[in-house]
Amino acid sequence: MKFSNLLRWLVYLPIGLLLLVAILVATEFGSRLLIQTVDGMVPGLEMDYKSGRLNNRLALAKFSLELDDLTISASDIEVAWNPWCTLTHSLCIHDANARDFSLILITETETDSESAESDDEPYTLALPFTIDVRSAAVAQGKVIVDDIVIQWTQGAASVYLQDDRIDVRRAHFKDGLVHVDADESAPAQTETAQAASSAWPFSQLDDTRIPLKLLVNNAVAEQFTFAYQDWLSESFSNIFIDANWQFIDVQIERIGFEHQPYGVVELHGDAQLAHPYPMQLDVTLEPQQAPLFANLKGSRWQATIDGDLENLVLAASEQQRLFWQINGDVALANPDMPFHLSLAGKQMIMPDELTEVLQYQTVSASAQGNRHQQEFEIQGQIDTEFEQLPIKVQITASGQHGDQQLTLANLQITDLLHQGSLSGDATLDYRQGLSWLLNGNFEQLRLPQWQLPDTPVISGDIKHSGRWHEHQWQLDFTPININGDYLDMPVSLQGKLSVNNKLQGYADDVSIEIAGSQLQLSGRVDEQWQVTGKLLGKQLNRWLEGAVGTINSDIEINGRYDDPHIAIKGQLERFGYDQSIQAESATIAASYRPLSNHQHQFELAMRDTELGHLESEQITLTSAGDLSHHQLKLSGAGDFIPHVELQGGWSEAEQSWTAQLQAADFVTTAGHWRLDQPVDLHFGLAQQQFDIGKHCWQARDSSVCLRQPATLGQTGHAELSIDISGHDLTRQLLHQDYQVSGHLKGELDAHWRPEQRPNAEFQLTSQDLTMAFHSQVDSDQQQVDIGQLDISGAIDDRQAKVKLELHTGHGANLSFHGSVQHDDTALAGQLSVSSFELGHFKSLLPDIERVKGFLNGQASIAGTLSDPLIEGEFNLNDGEIVLLSNPTPIDRLNLSLQFNQQQANLNSQFHLGKNAASLTAAANWRDQFTLTSRFTGDKLAVLLPPESSLVLTPDLRFDFAYGTPALTGTIAVPKAEIVFRSLPDTGIAVSDDQVFIDQIDPQSRADANLNAKINIALGDDIRVNALGFIGRIGGQLEVIKQPNVPVQLYGPIELTNGRYRAYGQRLDVQSGSAVHFNGPPELAALNIRAAREIKSADVIAGIHATGTVKQPIIAFYSDPAMQQQEVLSYIIRGRGLDSDDSNSTMAAATALGVTAASSLGITNSMEQITGIQQVSLDTEGEGDETQVTISGYVGERLFLKYGMGVFEPINEVTVRFYLLNQLWVETVSGIENSADLYYSFFIE
């Protein structure tokens, strides 16, 4: 070979090789060829070229590498790598993406000989080259290491693999699954293996190791599920992992995750995954939404787990919200699992349904034992409220559990609020069914009130046992001995009782007494019922609100076990219910066989019965038959005579009741109504529908008819027609002053169905109604002819409307047309009134003695129900009103009421007595209702029956805004004549200790929210004759009322002059006497002096009242000063105490007796007996001429008086006859006789 040729080969061969390499690496053709060549030459390697070049980005449709224990596969791979790294025995991947990725590592179990030769050296996986993946993304991935399966989707990571080390520098997963012990294809176990597997699992827990070092620095997953075998599966979110796992050693820098719905968990520590699994872990738990345990939300738990499965120690605490501490240890590797546990907390952790009842409690407990036998002690305090009963109790208990038996001993519950207690012991055995035994003792234990009107309190003891097995149960109470208090009445439960699921058993002298009623039962139930009892009820209102009376009944139950016969016979006395029914007495007789198709007989007979305003001598209700055929009868005698007969029956197959009302007849003082024909009745349970056949109710000249059969239920219809005569209308509805003739006719047609508005039409018409009544306007009998009356209305899917037309023969007209839309509640209407005489309808107005006046006007209505708009005006001319409670007439009344959209203005002028007054008001309801009004007048004369009169000049203003009424202004009283002969019955206050049933709460009175400030000025001519005082008063008063505060008075009332009668004498009121108000009226300060001047002795003697109105203080004073008894003698006798005067004692006794007689109401009794009015006991004269007098009026004009001397035998009779109020003739017969003519007048 020539040198040139050799040189050519030496040059061209490397160049050719370089070109070949370039073609294989830098071209798609070469890359495909090279990959196919490597795929065929390397065993266990399979690659399927897709696109790209080896030196840039290479895409493979499939990649698979199978080693001895390791299999890696992927599909749809795209890799950007550095091929030059292969020169350093490395694989450098800059960017890699795959649709799916799978890594399976199976470490085969060695044979016994191989295991012995291994010298316990763990198997280690070593990679043949280094792999550096800076960025990799896998849509779906799976890693299987022995029986651990890890799956994920949308994963991205940066991984470095070298020798036996896998370093996950960064990882992010959308969701995934970790499944431990997931191999379901394991071979069948031998008998030895099965025996081994049945041993205690924690004592032979297999090691969990991986044959490499796994370093996870920053791994994040949005959602992952952890599963163990096929019985545990939990989902976690927001997972963060920073941990190392090398063979069996696990080092946790930080692992955090969120478990829904329990909360956030974070832990760090280390552990070895080989028996006995030593570990040291610190755990933080923050519950977020713990199901059924809402009180855990917001707490923060710190826990430490230390030790191994042979002795695992737990310490946990929560010091943020619940303040709990838990300590314990357990030997999980020991099949007996011995343990110790102690806990203490300020708030018990319990299910939500209990936290609604028990709001706050403290608890401490301890327990020890093993999984076969446990002992425990518990202490706790509950502070809560249950059914309106405040509860604060201390609980202590101890017990043990084992062999399917729970024993609770030393149970003690102490009521810290009411000093009640519950103590006892209990046993529960569940080895075969359930059986239990309870021994309890109660001392002043308060039970929850529930719906009862009072809280029961019980004491006593109870011994109870029971059992339950396969739906068979037995309850025994041997004995019961409970006593207590309920509604301030004794409660007791005594006797022995046994009952089972067949209601067989016995009752031995069982007595139940509660709320004034007593039930006694004795007997037994086996093959025969042999039970007797007695019910005594003294206060039925304790059991049924509105009921009154007493009941005394005997109860007897006999017959075969499968056919019991219940018989009740009883007596009711003074029975009533809700004021609608009252009976002097009643008898009950009932017989009932519940298992014989509810065969029964029942009779209730009531005597001297009142039904509302109807009275009946006797009413009897009977029922007899069974469920299939029964009949009911109602009869009576007296002013109310009912007669009703009904027969019916229940069909079990059709689940319906069919009956016929055969007769119905009601005779009352208001009329006689009867049914014209039998009525068919039917009720279907499934359809919840009641059908009534057509019929009529007829009176003398009236009828009310159901024209067609009616259906009542969710879907139904009814057609009614009425024809009521004026005579029957008067007796049923109107006042006795009215007599009505003519007829009122009408019809109603209604139908409805679910989810639709009902539709109805009605119409009432009359062309011949006439009202005759005794007019209060004058003494004549008046008659109103209603020429036309039309009332009609309708309701449909869109609107409801009504129309009223009334025209009388006297020219009065009333017309109203109105409608309201369903959707937007829009209103439309017109109202007009003309020549409407109010006097015709006086009897319809309460508390009115006389009324007259003509009403005219018209108005239109628009807007909506919540925002009505009214336009129009109404006028009342020449009106007059006289109230029954006050004879002062309001006459010459002219009133104008004007409406303007959402405003109304009232202007009125009238005369009260002889002078004019006015009342104006303005109302507005645009946003919320407001009202302003003013009442003024000048010297208005007001009469106060029976003898008082006032002259008032008021200027008052009443406002209402924001829900609060306010009354302000002034009242001047220039003149008044106030006379009180005696206090009314309501003037004497009862004791504060006295409580009235159904008394109105002062805070709920209509004026409780009133604001008031009124100044009252008393003039110079205020004359008072009341309670022994005759004279004049004056002063200024300010009346103040604040919301929910009683009335307050401020200012003085001065007693300017007058006389006060005390101790049988008339004492002159001294100047400066006054009553000073400074708050509540009953606390007004008194400063009143009244004295008698004895000129012959130059002595002034009197009384001085101080203190308050509620608690006055009476003292005597004199000038010159002397002892109290001496002053009293001068007041009563007009002279001092004379030791030798035998008449002193008699005079004092007479004067005191007169005073006592007046104060004790003896004069009132004399008025009732004799018929003489205004009877008065008094004394007259001074010294030896002192007389005791008794006087009164016979009729209105004749006055009689009889006087008897105290010291001298003087008797006088005075007769006075009033010709006029100020002119009278008076004759006196005594030691001297006289006849005189008197005339009295006032000088102003």
C-alpha cells in the first residue's frame, strides 16, 4: 500500500466516522437508526422512536427498561438532554415530559440458606449510572416498591439519582394515591402462616424498608389519598414534605397536610420502621370543621409521641381554647395492651347535639388496665341550662369494665345551686343481650321543667332492673319510693311495678300523686287482665290550661290478655273549660275494648250547663259501637236544647270514614235551627279529603244551604246560599234596641287546589230590610228603611275585589268599590258617604249614651297594601256626643277630615259645656306612621259624677313618632267643686303581697311607653269637700311620665283655707299647710296643721301631719305647750283634763267613737239598710252644749238631722226642705222650736 493511500485512510476514516456520528446524532434518520440499533442490542431495553434528534430534543413513543428487580417504563416521552454527559457515565436531562411513567421495584424474598449467608445485610439497590433530571413532568405516574403503590397525576419534579440515592430536590403533584399493603395476588397461606397471622398484629409487625436512600427536600401535593389494605382510605390536601427515608430510618424535618374535614396537621421527628418501631414525633393539630364536634374548631393541639410499640408514651395539650391535658402510655406490642391514661379539661369534648344542652363543663378522669379489663375514675362539673333550668352540678364516679360487663360504683351527683343530690350504683351486662341493675337515691333533686308550668323537686330511692334480648324486654321497679314538690303541692310515686314487651306484669299498690291529682293502680296481667284503679283530680287546671273542676273516677281492666276490657266510671264537679263551657256537675261512663275492633260505649252527662251565653239544664253525649259501625247522640233540656244523631264507620281496607248525620236540631232563646234532611259525610285518609253532602239548615223564616256536595281538603269546592229574615238576624246578631224586618239573601261559590290561589265569589242583597229602634236623639221610635243593600266580592288568580252599596229611605247613601292585586298588592278603590245619620247606629257604638250628626264625604284609594295612597274629604256637621261615663255633652261638633296621598288632616270645633274647644291633628304614613295633634279650649265646664265639677282651660299636644307617644301642654283650672263623700272601693290599695292571677304586667300597659310633661295650674276658686276637709286649695303641679316609669308629680298643693274634721271636731286649717310632691305621688311630703281655738281658755290645740302620703305621721301641738293627752282633751272636749269631771271619759269616748264609726264604714251600712242617703255621724257645739249628730237625705230635697247632748240632756230634731239649690226652709224641735227660711249665695 502506498503511503498516500495510507495517509488517505488515516485522514478519511476519522472524518467518515465523525460524519457517521453526526448523521446518527444530528439527523432524524440517524437518530431513528441508532435507537433501533440500541433497542435490538441491549437486553431489557425497549425504545420506540417518534421524532427529534439525539443531540437536541428527542421524542420517543415508548421507553422500557427491565433489570433484575427494577422495571421502568414510560410513553409519549420528549427529552432535552446533554449527550456529552454520557462520557462521564451520566445521563443529564435538562427537560423531560411523559404522558405516563411507571417504576416497579420488587425485592424478592431470599431462601433460608441465602438469608443465612447474607449475614443480615440488607439488600441495596445500586444504579449503573448517574441520572440528573433538572425538570421533568409526567401527566400520570406510578411507583411500586414491594406492596407500596404511589400514583399521581400532573406531576413535576427535579430529581438526582446516583448509586443507591434518590434526591427529590423539588416536586409538585396535583393529586395522587399512596396505597400500603396493596398486593391482592399473594399466594395462599399455609396453616402455619395462618396461625402466625392470627397472632397479635403489633407484636409481629413486619419491617417496612426500601433498598435505597430517598431524600425529599421540597415536595408539594394539592390532593392525595392514603389507603391501607382495603379498609382505610383518607384524603389529604395542601401536603408539604421535607423528609429522608433510608432503608428503615425515617427522618422528618417537616410534614404538613390538611385533612377534610378534620383540620391541619404538622409533624416532625424520626422513627425506625422495624420492630419495635421506636419513634419520637412532635405533632401539631388545628381542627377546622370537625364533624359532630364543632367545639373543637379553633383549638390548637400540641402532642408528643415517644417510645416504641412496647412502651409508647403520649402527652397532648390544648391551651388556647379548651385547656386540655392528656397523658398516657400503652404497650401496643403486648397482646394484652396494658395502658394508663389521665386527662383534665375545662370544657368537655362531646358531640354537637350535646353541646346544645351542656354549654360549659370541667372534667378530669383516669383509667388503667388492658384490653380485657379496665378501671376508671371520673370527676366533673357541669354548668349549663337545660329546659329553662339552670344546672350546676358536681359529678364523681368510679367503675370497671371487663368480660362484657360494666360496673359503675360510687356515683355521686351534687346540685351546687339547690343542694340536691343523686347517688347510687349501676351494672350493665351485655354478654347475652342487655341486662342492667340500678340502685338510686335522690335528695331534693330538681328535674327539668320541659313544658310544665313549674319545676318538680323529688326525693326518695328507686331499685330498678331490666333486660333486653332479641326484641324481648322486661322492666322491674321493686320498689319505687319517691316524694317531692310540684306547683307548691306534694308529689309522690309509691309501689312496685313490673312490665315486659307484651305489657304483661304486675302493679302492687302503685300510687302516683302530682299537682293535686292521684292515680292508684293494683293488679296483674298474665293470661287475664286483673287491674283496678282510681283517679282523683282536684285541680284540673294544673293539667289542662283553661279547665276547672274536680274528677273522681274508678278504673277497671279485666278480660283475656288478647281482649282487655277497660271500664271507667267517674264524677265531675263544677267542671268548665276556657269560659266557653261550664257545668255544675257531670258523670262519665265508658267501656272500651281496644283489641275488639275498638268496641266502646261512652256517655257524658252534664247538668246545669252554660255554653257561652246559652244555658241548659242537662246535656248528654253518648257514643256506642266499634270502629266499623258506631253512632253518636247529643241531647239536652233547658234554654238550649240540642238533638244530634250521627252514624258512621271506618273502613280499614279503604282507609276512610263514612257517616251520615241523620238529624240535627238546636233550640235556643235566639231561635230554632234544624237540619232539613240527613247529610252524608266521608273522610279519606290518603287524600286528606272531607266530603259533605248537600243540605239546609232552617229556622222560622231563614235558611242556610249547601247547594251541592262540598269537598274540603287541599283541593275542594263549596256552594252556599243564605236567606236570613230580619227577625232571625235580630235575635242572633243585633242589639235588643233594634227590630229588623225583611230578608237578606246571598250566595257563595268557592273552589281551590294546591299551588294555586283560591277562587271565590259571594253576594248579599236585600230590597226590603227595615230597622226600627228607640232613638237616643229624641224619645220617638225611629225607623230606617234600607231601600237597597248590595254586598259582593270575588277573588281569582289576579286580584280580590269587594263592592258595597247601601241606600236608605231617608236619603243616606254609602258606597265602596275596592280591589287588591295579588302580585304587587296594588290597591284601587272608591268610598263615598252622604247624609249618613250616626244616631241610627248608636247601639252599635260602645260607651255612648247619645250621638247624632250627619256624615258626608268621599275618598279614592290607590298605592299598595304596605304603602296606601288616599285622596278625599269627610265632614261631620252639627254633631253631638254624650258618653255613658260623663254627662258633659259635646255638641255643635263640626269635623273635617282630609286625605292627601299619605297624609291626613283633622280639623274640628265643638262646645264642651257652654264654651268652645277645638281639636286638630295631622298624620303621615309615608315612611313610618307619625301623628301630631292639639286640643285647646277656654273655661270648659266638665261634670264629674256624682257631685264634682271642673272648669278647665286646656292646651295639650299629643305626638306619636318612632313608636313613642308624647303628651305635653298645660291645663289651667280656674274653678272647681270637688266632692268625695267616701273613697271608692278602688281607692284602698291592697297589700303588695297580694298577687292577682292574669294581672296585667305594668310594663305591658298601653301607656307604658308614654312620654308626658303637663303643667297644671290651680286657680283661686278650687273648692274641696273630701274626706273630712272642706275648704279651698291652690298651687302648681307638673306631671311627668317617662317610658316604663310610673307617673311622677312635682310641685305643691296649698290648703289656702278651710276646716278639717277630726276626733269629732272641726279644726281650722292653718296657713302654710301644703302637700309637696317631688316624685311618686305616694311619697309626697305632708305639712298640714289644723287647730281648734278655745277662747274661754285662751288655748289653741291642734294636730300636725308630717311624713308622706303613704306613711303619714300625726302629732298634737298647742299654744301654750302642754302634754299630748291634755292637747287631745282640748281638741275633743274644748277643755283640759279634770280629774273630778266624770264626763271627761265619756266625751272622749264619744268623739273617738264618732270618728271610728265614720272610718269603719258604719254609715255606709246604715245607708244600705235604711235607704237614707249621705248618712253622716258628727259632733256639734262646744263645752256643755256638745252634741253627737246623725244626719242624711231622704230623696233629693229633704234633709233630716238628730242631735243628742253629751253633757246635757239635750235632744234636737232638724228638718230641712230645699225649694231650690240655694233656697230652703228649716225647722228645729228641741228645748226651743224654730222655723226659718234660708237663702245662700257666693260673693266673688
